[in-house]
Amino acid sequence: MGKSKKSKGKVRKLPKTKCCVSKTRCARCPIRMLKEGTLPDGYTVKKRVLVRADGKKVKKKALQKAA
């Protein structure tokens, strides 16, 4: 009776928009993802905040499409 979710293969984790400054980096930490190379193309981290390389604001909807 409820809605069923369709699986689309492997789901990529989205990075947080701001680092939580935890000593052990969480799975969605933008700093950790940048170091591993799993951050979506066109995004980088400055002062513990996720930013777009072209200088525009980070929006969660656009981030989902990029990932």
C-alpha cells in the first residue's frame, strides 16, 4: 500500500555543505571527500565549507544532480 523505492544501482553519498569539525571525519565530510577524490566535479572546499568552483552558491538540488 505504501510507495516502493526504485533502486538505481549504486547510490553516491552527497557531501555535507559544512564540515562538522569532528576529529574522526564522518562519511559525508567534504574535506575527506575532497582528499579521496569522491567530491562531485565542479565542487571544492574552502574554510571547511563546500563551494562551487565557478563561485556560485551551492544548492542541494544541483548537488544531487552533480553526484
